[in-house]
Amino acid sequence: MARQEHLLVGKIVGTHGIKGAVKVYSYAESDALFSAGRTLRLKDGNGSVYFRKIVGVHSHGKRLRIFFEGVTNPESAGDLVGASLFIERDALPATEEGTYYWCDLIGMKVYTEEAEFIGRIDTIIPTGSNDVYVVKDSGKDQKKETLIPAVASVVKSVDIERGVMQVILPEGL
């Protein structure tokens, strides 16, 4: 699997006030990724890419109010609405042993211990106790979906470099 160098962390969904603030819906687990002084990569609906430095942040639940350097009025803030926000992978903290960024798991091939192909991780569902991997196999006969709990008793190995996960499916899956 190709390693993503810039990871999607949010989207600008509106403007706020007269000083050029934008409303951001965060996809990140932690608002710390949006600290003042950090530079984000923005990609607008036309595919144009540019960089903006954060000069101020206020948290409002899952939404943030962000001030970018050089964006000082509602008109210039309005030009940013709809842009996706990315962060450089190297700016993220290292993961602990046995934990992974979702972007590294999405698209990963999943096999049983007997080397039977189950499918690829399509999405991940966060639950209260553990994540659940939605694995889809778009075979020639049907689209099959398997829900695999992200727990150590089920997930036996993850090879990020090869893009392969090996699992022991609980009975009934």
C-alpha cells in the first residue's frame, strides 16, 4: 500500500464573525493537531492546493473556530469554505505498539489464518469498547461484507508495509 504523506484531518464548513475565522469540522481524535503555529495543507473543490498557518483556535465540540494567517475578513474566510484540511504525516505522534492510524488500515487486504482472502478494509466503525473493521469483498458473484472486531483475540497480525492483516474469525462470521 502506498503511504499517504498528507492525511485528511478536517474540512472548512463555514465562516464565523467579522475577523476572518472559519468553522472547521474535525476528523481528528485530538484537537491538538490544530494548534496555533501549525501549518495545514488546504485543498479546495477545484483541486488547488495551498498552505495556511494557524494563528488561533477555539474549540466548540467537534467543530473548531480557526484563524489563519492572512485571513482577516469574512470575504477571504468565505473563499476557504469547502476546503479539505491535511496535515503532514511526520507531524503526527508515533503510534504505540499494536495501534495504527486508520488511513494505514483502510484498503488493507484481510486474510484468515488459513490464507483465505476475506476482502479489504473499507471503513472502520468506532464503538465504545473497540473498533470494528468493515471488510468488503467485491467478488464476481456478490458483494460480501464482513464485520471484524478490532481485538487481539481476532486480529493476529498487521503488516503495514505489505498492506496485509491476518485474522481468526469468531464462529458465525
